Amino acid sequence: DVKVTQSSRYLVKRTGEKVFLECVQDMDHENMFWYRQDPGLGLRLIYFSYDVKMKEKGDIPEGYSVSREKKERFSLILESASTNQTSMYLCASNTGQSYNEQFFGPGTRLTVL
Amino acid sequence: GQNIDQPTEMTATEGAIVQINCTYQTSGFNGLFWYQQHAGEAPTFLSYNVLDGLEEKGRFSSFLSRSKGYSYLLLKELQMKDSASYLCAVLDSNYQLIWGAGTKLIIKP
């Protein structure tokens, strides 16, 4: 059974804190993605990675960075959390071509106070 | 700009049929996806259309018209477990996914 896991389901942080969100997939997928999901908006791509140590900016990279040191792990970092980064964060992965389905993790609901 | 439009919310009755529409304006087109997302859970893949026409998969069917920039998801014999949000997403000319805001489907007994 394919699986994408995220380190936390719920997280509460204070403004200015450094926040790490971890994502691990066990499907040997090349591609990994970080999205945020807000009410009334579609999923918005923050960053993605097509290979180890490789990263590409998505639509809303400002205030975020990522790390992919191993194929199965893709981390999202909020260098200095702000209240407007309160959101649901979803990690996804897929293999090969862009038209292949993405497999999503359960999401991390982050609240920044 | 790029735009995906879906109704915000729909209500249907258990056992009935419902059609969820999606219209898109994107820079190029390399296919359209439908995902299902139950409240508090991860989206899961339902269908992918790249050619015009209807693709049937059990109780769910997905239709695409590229000339009209239009797709729909048809759900038959609705069950209570079909209560969920349905997300439409288009793969643009850069092979990036553009997502709609989703349609929340409420099933009533």
C-alpha cells in the first residue's frame, strides 16, 4: 500500500519561530511537492523537487525553503513563521511524468499565533 | 491569467445522480484531473482525461471537451460516503498543475 506520511497532523507555533515540516514517501517516487490549502482557494504549489538535492519554486515560494537530501524525504522550512502562514500543508509525490497521479500525505494543519 | 472554475457547493440525494462541472482557462493543456478529498483527509485520485469524451470508472465518469475548456464529473447511485470535496486540476503547457478551489458535495438521505 503506497504511503506518504507527514511528521505532524497539527502544529501550533509562534510568530518568528523556525518551523520544519517533514514528508516521507515509501514509493521510490522521483517527484515530490509541497502545497498549501486555504478555504476558497485551490491548492497552491510552494516548492517541488524532481530529484535529490534539486528544488524548483512553485507559485508561492516566498517565506519558505525546502530540502531534499534523500529521495524519500522532502522537508518544508518556514524560516520565520508569520500569521499569514497559518494553513493546511499537503505533501505529495509521483513518479516520472507529470500526468501521473499524485499521492498525498494526510496534511499538517499549522497555526501560527 | 490561469483560472479553474467549479461550483463551491452542491447538494444531492442518496441514490441520485450528480454532475460537477469544471471550466478552465489555462496556458496550454496537457490533461485534466479529478481528485476526491474527504474532510480532514488527503486528496485521492479519481480520473485523468486528456482526450475528448467520456471515461467511465464504476459509479464515477469524467467527461472532457477541450474546445470548450470544460469537464464534468458524474457520480451515479450516490452513497453517503460520497460526501466530500471534488477537486478539478489542469496540467498546463509547462506541465504544472493548476487547481480549482473544489466543490463540496453534500449527500442527504
